[in-house]
Amino acid sequence: MTEQQRPPRRPTAPDGFVVVDKPAGWTSHDVVGRVRRLAGTRKVGHAGTLDPMATGVLVVGIGRATRLLTYVVGADKAYDATIRLGVGTTTDDAEGEVRAAPGFVGTADDDALRAAVADLTGDIRQVPTTVSAIKVGGKRAYALARAGEEVELKARPVTVGEFTVHGSRPAVAEGSSVPVLDLDVTVVVSSGTYVRALARDLGAALGTAGHLTALRRTRVGGHTLDQARTLEAMEAQADAEGVLATIPMAQAAAADLPVRELTDDEARDLGFGRWVAPSDRPGTVAAVGPDGALIALLEDTRRQGQPLAKPVLVLAPAS
């Protein structure tokens, strides 16, 4: 494509977030590439990968808002999913090859199933799925697995805040006579939890195998599916209004962090990177100026024995 044939670059979108309803078959990197074109800037990133099979909430930061993504990545996440009991795959989801098909006959009312779900709820230790992005000896686990190497990952602590079974459907695995049970579930999990691994471990706990056949992320921290737009809707909006609409940084930060309203003097001091009076709140706080703009992120600490709020990220320089 020559320079004359290239489409004109879109106006740069305001710094902020967009919440994308990721389509199936797309990688998170694919979504970032599309948003870069829609936003007219390469300064775009996302807060937490979704597998190509999965759909739903992908939080994307644009411009200076990419610096806020670190504070979203660690937030808890909610999913609606379908778990198939009776068949296991190499990837613990429907994209892998079948590795075991012992079958499963039962219902969601089985005491054993309820007990297994309860055992996988709360603070647990989970072995990540083999085809994860975790590094082993400097290489991604999924790269090693696809190269045919044995990958042994260590269990790590995660929290499953909710694991609810809404319904079940007995079925027969495609292309076979293996009986399976499909469970429709909702899970709320801490960052770093693999829902695919929950499906795998539920099957193992019941003496069979399990994998994920559908996954839709409905929330990341305070960012929900109600806010999400499809890429097609985002493009239509940008075409109609001339620039991609974003969630302003102050509003984006307030979805995940407590907010502190600043005086003019405090906003000015923070713009210079100076420390201010403590917020008297644990963790990170979003500091918003009198004009509603996000000035900085603060954390309470002590300096020379005096309690103060330290700017850990300054987003609005002093004027």
C-alpha cells in the first residue's frame, strides 16, 4: 500500500480507558492493534489477557491512561463459563486436543459435585494450566508445551470468591459416545487464577476429567460488561463523532481506587511531585483536582516520622 493509498490517520483519542467486548477468535493483542487504529495512537495497552476462545471485558488504556493499567491488572475478575465434565484436553479448554475421555454421568445435584465445587472455593492453591504464559527457565510455558517438552508448574495461592453452578445439561461428546455433563457456572477470582484450571481440577476431584467449553468475562475490578462496546460499535461511534470516545482518567481510576478530592494548593504541589497531607486510607488513592482531572495516585507513608501521602504516579504536571 502506497502513502497515497493509506487511509488518513484518525484524530488522537483523549487519554482514558475503553472497555471492549472482545469477540471470540481474537487475541488481546489483536484488539490492541484495532484500538490503536481507532484511537490514532500507538500508545495503547490492555489490563489482562483473554484467551482467543474467550469473550467479554477487556480493559484497554489509551495515552497516559496506559500508566493506570497496572492498578487494574491486579483486580478481581468475574466470568460466566461452561465446564464439561467427562473429557479433558491438552489446553484445559475447547481449543486443545482430547487427552482423556473417561466420561461422566451425574447431575448438578450430586453431593460429590457440590463438595468438589466447595473445595475449589475460597483461598486455594492452584497449579496453572500448562499452556499459560508463565515463564519456566526464561521461556513461556505454552511455548515449551507446544514444543513437546514436559512442563511442571508449581501450585500458587489464588482466591476463588465465588463458584456458583447455575445449571447442568447431560450430553454426549462430539464424535463419540462418551457421556458428559455440561455445567453453566459463574466464578469470581483473584488475579492470576486460571478458570481453565478450575475446570480441570473439578473433573479430577470427581474422578474424571474436565475442560472449559465457553468463557465470557463479565467484570474486571469496577469495569463491567455494561460499559463494554464491540469493536464495530466503537468504530461506528468514532466515524460519527470524529474521534474515539474514552472513559476519562479520573472516572477510570475511580472504578478501582478510592478517590481523594484535592485543594488547589494540593493539586499544584502534587503536579511538582511534592508530598501532601496523608489520605488516611490504606493502599493506593486516586487524587482528583478541583477541576475533576486526575492529578496523581497517592499512597500514605511516613517521612522523618511524619505521616504524609506520597505521589506514586503523577499524571498532571504543575501548570
